[in-house]
Amino acid sequence: MEDSRNLIDELKGLTNEQVFDTLNQKRNSLEIAIENVEHDFNIGSIVRTANSFNVSKVHIIGKKKYNRRGAMCTDKYLKIVHHPTLEDFLKTQKDRELIAIENNTPRAKPLHEKQFTDNTTLIFGSENSGITDELLKASTDVRYIESFGSTRSVNVGAAAAIAMYEWTRQCVLNK
């Protein structure tokens, strides 16, 4: 029977556990955190993108439940950690640079000016309310993605893809 999963050829025919283990051998140091205040359906899309960039971990802060359909089963191939509280999440981030991607704060600077480090965690909030003030205060830096059209921002799933690519461009592709 042909493997119909959306996998690169070298992973076809492997079990989900074998795919996870194979990817685990070459994970990037990037981590992603998503503050799930509103049961945001975009989380599945962010998880799928995190798999594409082979991030080491995805943290979901707040509500554990999210719409997994957008992840298209890629949540089986990476480590997803649920943190019921912000404090619980912050305990795991002691030696990491926390970069909030948020356009609705005066503290934010353009993403294209950021020089990333290997030990980065990119933080995303829910589509409607963004990142909470508590998490913004705990963040090392806040960045926004420049917009040139009529809207002031891109969808949070698209923002996550852009930010992950920029980190990967600097910390993986340019090394």
C-alpha cells in the first residue's frame, strides 16, 4: 500500500515514531511559543510550519485544546509541550531569547533589523487579541513584520511562517 501522508520521500513508509526520531536527529534550536487565549484555529497552521522548519519544540501556553486540522498530522512529528500558565512556560526558557512577534505595542521594532541568536523562542499570540501584556513584559525583544498594503498586519499563521523563515535564514542557511 502506498504511503499517502504528506511526507518527503525519504520518510515515506516509516512509522510516525520513526519519522519523529529521524527528524529529532537534525532539529533546529528554534522554539515556538503560542499563547492560546482564544482557542485560535491558527495554531494548527503554526504547528505545520514549525514542522516544516524542524523546530525543536512548540510550546502552547494556556488552553490545551486547539484545532489540529490545520496541522495536517504534523503534530505527530515534533515535540509539543502544553503549559497551563505563563509562569510554567517561563521556567523552561531561562537561557533563551524570547522574541515576541507583535505589532500592537510601541516597543516593537521591525523584524528585518533583528539579529537572531541560536537560542531563540519566537512568541505568537492569538489572532484577535495578540500577546498578553504579561508575556510582552517577559519578552527579551518585540518585533513586527512590516506591512505595505491597506491592513496593518498579516494573519498570525503567516506571521509565524515569515518569522521562522527569517530565523532560519540567519541561523541555519547563512552558516
